[in-house]
Amino acid sequence: MTKKIQVHVDGLAEMGNRFAAAWHRAQAGAAVDEAHVTFLSFQAMTETLSPRRLELLRYVRQHGAASMRGLTTSLGRDYKNVHQDVSALEAGGLLVREGRRLATPWNEVQASINLAPA
């Protein structure tokens, strides 16, 4: 089964609407198994999901990462830069830390951009 996270470029009102809709479905007894991340601008999304960071997410999804040092070595990148990338992805809710281990619980990132005014 494909587990995905939905990434949105949207306003706070739309983010709240998604939360409220999921809450109401859960109250009605429906199973709610979805993950959303909302960025308030396209720039914020593309900075967080840069090509290097997407490469990092793909690597963690495919191979896992027992530690930051191990991930740095596997990617052949500078520790400081990998640490910054991991921090940004964690803050954005796209990468999960379980102790020292890093994980990406989904195998698909689906993006949508709202063109309506916020």
C-alpha cells in the first residue's frame, strides 16, 4: 500500500479546513489516515523540498539511516549541510526521528498549489 504525505501551498484557512474535515470524519467513526504539510508560499516549499533534500528523503526511505553521521557518510556530503537539511525536513514534518534513527514513513510526496487568493 502506498502511504503518502500531501504537501500544500495554501493559506491558514485552508489548512484549518483540512484539519476540521478530518476531525469531523473521525468523530463520525471514519478512519482518518492521512498526512498533510502546508507551506504558506511556493518559495518556502521549494526551499524545504530542494533537490538535495529530496535526494536525502529518497535515500532514507530506501535505506533508512541509523544516525546522522551514517547518513552523511552514505550520501558523501558535509555533516553540517546534512544536519541543516535534516533539521529543515524534520521541522517541515517530512522526516521523523526515532531516537538517533531517521525515518520517512511514506513513499510518496504529493504536492498541490492553491491558485485562489488566500
